[in-house]
Amino acid sequence: MHTPLPGLLLLATGGTIAGEAASPDRTQGYTPAAVPVERLLDAVPGIRQRAQVRAEQPYAIGSQHLASSHWLTLAARIRAAQSDPAIDGMVITHGTDTMEETAFFLDLVCARTKPLALTGAMRPSTALGADGPMNLYAAASVALDRRCAQAGPLVVMNDQIFTPDQACKAHTTRTDAFVAREGMPIGVMADGMPHWRQEPGGLARMRPTLAERFHDLPAHLPRVDILAQQVDVDVGIVDWMLSRGARGIVVAGTGHGSIADPLQGALQRAAAAGCIVVRASRVAAGAVHRGASVDDDAQGFVAAGFLPPHKARLLTTLALAAGLGRDAIQALFAQY
Ligand code: ASP
């Protein structure tokens, strides 16, 4: 009996994987987001043998140009695909600069019911040894693996598979740019198939989700800013952020989320006025534990736990959009 191929939705959004350069030796000077989705797919013929592919291009940009409206567009498409019986798995091709944020965003607002893999490339499509085609094939394999149905969005790069909270771009140019912030990838690729070190859905069950709080996605997201603790930091920036409508401020603190006294004072006043102040760290790994190095209870701060500043910002933004207050937001951070 003829078994129909599974349905795969491919959403191409731009980035280096769709980059085009003047010559094959060019790996840095290139035009990103220049190659349309059909050509990306043509470079990986094996995918069409394994799935009925529906290819779409919601936008084509370098991911440094993302606005939250792009995230909301993508989330709406993924949510629709989750309830489309013709789609069994989904792949998003994406610029690598903010891929981990997009994965993290989608993890918070989309149901975890079908496999979803994000991938990209560090070399443009025209380069010698372009990494895009193999990454795309690997991402399709993950998206076609039914064991990933409850795993949430997974980042697939350079034969490694990362959860959205752990995925971290840690090198500016190399093809092995992605690492797990704490520990190891959840799985690896071999001969085009994923091999799991952990049950893919298991870790997702421990992570919070806000999906059921967003029956409809919000049209806009509240403003949350990141502020870097630094020598001679101008504490007036806190008032400026508040005057611009910031409802949350995430501090990229030093060390264990430490903050200089004058800045702490300004942030304490912001927190007293109702702003959600989150302490994260600029350090590459490790957590900011509540009450360590700063008295969060006395200052009215939230501790970011294991999330880096840019993901702490996203969690705060979406939690505020869902109508949560400080204690509930702290409880979310504690789950990572
Ligand atoms: N600037 C590019 C982007 O994030 C880099 C890449 O895709 O690797 O879109």
C-alpha cells in the first residue's frame, strides 16, 4: 500500500543561509537574504523524497533587522500550522544572529504539539563548503522525527541540536558557532538522522509556556529594555527608559548579576514605581540566583536564573503581555 509522505512546512525568513556572494571564496562579504526559498530547497533534493514540502517565505531579512512584529507574524503562522492536519513538522530557516531568540519566543507562545526546527548557516549559499544545505537537511530530519512533537522549537546547527533556552551563538564567524549555554546539546546528527541524548520532549515539560494565556496573540508587545552595568554607567538612563515607556528593564550585570550602588538606587526607584527590574549577567554561562550579590527582596528585583539578558528580556516582555506581575514573573524565571 502506498503511504503518503509526511507534510513539511518550510518557512524561509532570510539570513546567511540565503546569502549570495560574488565568488565562492567569499564567506563574509555577501548579500544576506538574497536566495528565495525554492532555491534553498533545490540545493537539498533529499528533502522532497522524504516529505511533501510546502515552502513559504514570510519575509527575507538579515535577522539583526528583526522587529517584534516579525516574531508575531511567525508565531501566528506556526500556531496555524499546529492545527493544520496536512502539516506534520515545520522548519524555519533564519539568520543566526537572533535565531536563539526567535526559537525562545516561539517556545513561549506556541503549543508544543508538532516538531519544529530552526536552522541557518554561517557561510552564504554560494561559498565553498556552504553549511546551509546540510543544516537544512538536518533540520528537516528533526522536524520529521515524531519524537520531537512535544519538544518545542529546536535549534539545529552544525550537526548539533539545542533546546531554545540553551541555544547560544558563541562565535561570530565559525561554522561551529552554536553551543549549549550550560552543558551539552540535546542531540546530534549522524548520517542525516538525529540521535538523542535525552528524550526530546522531556526537557520541554520542565520549561514554562505562556501559550494558553495567549488565545490571541497581542498586536504589540510591551517595551522592555536591556541596560548594561558598566564602569561609569550613567544612571540617568533608567529615567530615560521609563520616560520612553519601558515596563521592564533587564540589567546585564557583571559577574553574578552585580550592579554598582548608584545604578542599584535608580533601579530600586524604578521597581518601586512598578517597573519589572530583572537582574541577569553578561557572563557567558551560569545563573543569577535570587538574593545572591544583591538583596532582591529589599530592592524589588527579579533574578534571571539561567537566562541571559536577551532571553530574560523576551520572557519579561511576554509575561507582561500576558498580564503577569512581579511574583509570577519571578516564578517563571525559576523554572529555567
Ligand atoms: N547577520 C546574519 C543574520 O543573522 C548572520 C547569519 O545569518 O549568520 O541574519
